Amino acid sequence: MIKKFSLCYNITVIGYILSAIAILFVPISDITDNGKIGAFSIIVAIVFWLGLVWGTLSLIILTKLRHKLRARMPSLIVKIPKKFPGIMNFSMNIRHLILYAVILIGIVIIILDLILGFANQYLMFPVIAGTYSAFIMHCMIDGKNYQIYKILKKGEKK
């Protein structure tokens, strides 16, 4: 059960990272000159959606595994109130503050670009991918799932 939880956590992160990487390739996967969609464009779209669906489905499985682990191991104490979902908690440590800053800066740049139109797509898609990645990582390294993952990893090292 513990190895399944750790494996599922890693699979979730990999799925979301794949979808973020796919965002980076959107500018170079344009429609061809004759108006047809190229194979690379289709591959980028498939990788994005598969990564997003893969990450989300494995996150659902991860949450179910967390509930089973908590039932079997009541000693797994997590400092987050039960009302929070397994992926969100708003704490203030340096790791989270960095992610909050990246998310905030990315959102500001995206909004300014929408209003002023100052950047081209080759600059904006890395900003979008970075903002998306920071939000996903915020969700993955925050909350009950990550706290239990850390507890289990410490237990494996002993």
C-alpha cells in the first residue's frame, strides 16, 4: 500500500509535467501554410490532454489510497483540517512563497499581454507553461497527499 501510494504520487506529478511541457511546444506546432493541421500539432494536443487526464485520474486514485492508508495507519497525522481537499493548503514557507510569486507574476504578465498585446506567442507560451506548472506544483507539494508522501518517504529511509 505504501509503495502504491508513492508510485501513484510520482505518476500524478509526471502526468501534469507532461501536460505543462506540451504547452511549451504549442508555438512551434502551428497550422501549415495550406491551412492543414500537421502531425506535430496533433501530437502536442494529445500529449497535453493525456498528461492532464493521466494526472487527474491518478490524483483521484491517490486520494482513495490516502483514505485507505489513513484507515490502516491512524498514526499518519496530517496537520491540515479535514475540510481541505488533498491537494490544497495555503501555508507560508519559502517553497510555497516562491510558487505563489511565480503564479502571481505569470498571471500579471498574461493579463497585461491580453490588455496591451506586448508579447508574441514565443514569449507568452513559456509564461503560460510556467504559471501552469507552478500552480500544479503548488497543488502537488501542498496538502494532505504530499504530507503523507513525505511521512512515508521518511519511514522508508529508516
